[in-house]
Amino acid sequence: MKLIHLDGVPAPSITVSDEGYEEIVVLVMQYRRCRKRDCTFSENNPVVGVNLCLGCFIEEHTHLTYASAFGEPDEEGRQTYKYNGPKNLDRERGRNKIY
């Protein structure tokens, strides 16, 4: 059994069966959206922050350019991404170009 929490439901948590939980996860992943503009996630617009898509992240961080996925996903399936910044900004801050 698993505990889940849902906004707008009177109970602070709900206990569901393992089978029910797996179905809920599939449903949630199907309808998951970016918190900024309700964008859908895709291979071309992946999740790069907490409920944040690549497109919205780049709009917020205009000094960065998306480079690629970096390494393999971790044990929970989370991917790290690489971004390039302006060369003079990198030198001024003493940083490399992976953000």
C-alpha cells in the first residue's frame, strides 16, 4: 500500500493499493505539465527543473544555451542537462561552461 496526497481532497493523505498507485503514476505522468505556462513535456521539451520545461527554463535564463543531456539518468530516472553560457561570463566568474 502507498500514501498519496492530492490538492482539494478533504483527507490529508489517502491510502491506495500498490496496483492503484501504479495506475495513478501512469495517469499523472500522462497529464504532467510545466508549472510556468502549462507546457507539455516531450523528448524535445524535457523536464529540466521541478515541474519546469526546457523552453521555460531557457526563457528565464537567457544567458544560457541548451547543449545536451549530460551523462545517464540517475537511479530514479532524473536526467542532468548541460548548458553553455557566454565565454566572458564564464571567465569573470571563474566557472566552466557546464551549468
